[in-house]
Amino acid sequence: MVKSVQATFATVLGAVLLVVGLLGFAMNPVLGVFGVSGVHNLVHIVSGIVGLAAGLAAAGIYAKKFNTIFGVIYLVVAATGFFGIAAINDLLGLANGVPLADNLLHLAIAIAALGVGFGAKD
């Protein structure tokens, strides 16, 4: 059975987020670039689990909804990071704000997720 683009994207993104969330507890900054905190790691882990569940679900509509909603959320996360909204930084435990590399990565993920969420036909 061939997976849809929606399901494949949600599954891969979910797996990556789960791994990054777990890595964040052992390595900060992750890969020497991306700053994280305990709450930030938990957000990645929960997002990863939801992405995996949506991507692996029998009904493809869950993957499309995940990709679209996740894309919107990450677009907001990127915007708040670029504009240095203190409440978000405090929530994530990032006293010095969100590093530029994180903001750019969040923006790229948002664009990709929205592109797949709204663009893929399957």
C-alpha cells in the first residue's frame, strides 16, 4: 500500500520531532545550533507523537488536518520568535529569546507543512 503525501509528511515530521525532543534532553543546543528547554523538548515530543499518530492512521484526513494545523501553529511560533514576544519565550523557558536559527527552521517547517497541508491532493 502506497502512503499518501499527507501521511508520509506527517509521519516523517512526527518522527523527526520526537527524536529532536528526546535529543534535547541530552544535547543543548541540539546539533550545536538549536536552543531548547525542558518545556520546548516536551512540546516537540508531544507534537511528534501526534504527527506519527496522524500519519499512521488509517484515515488520511488526520494527516491533512495535522499538516495544516501544525503549519499554522508553526507559522505563529516563527512570527512570535521573530518579534521576540516575551510571553512565548517565558513559556518555553528561553530567557534570552528564541535564536534566529530556530526561527528560520520554524518558518521553513511551517511553509512545508502548509504547502503539503493545502497543496497535496491526497
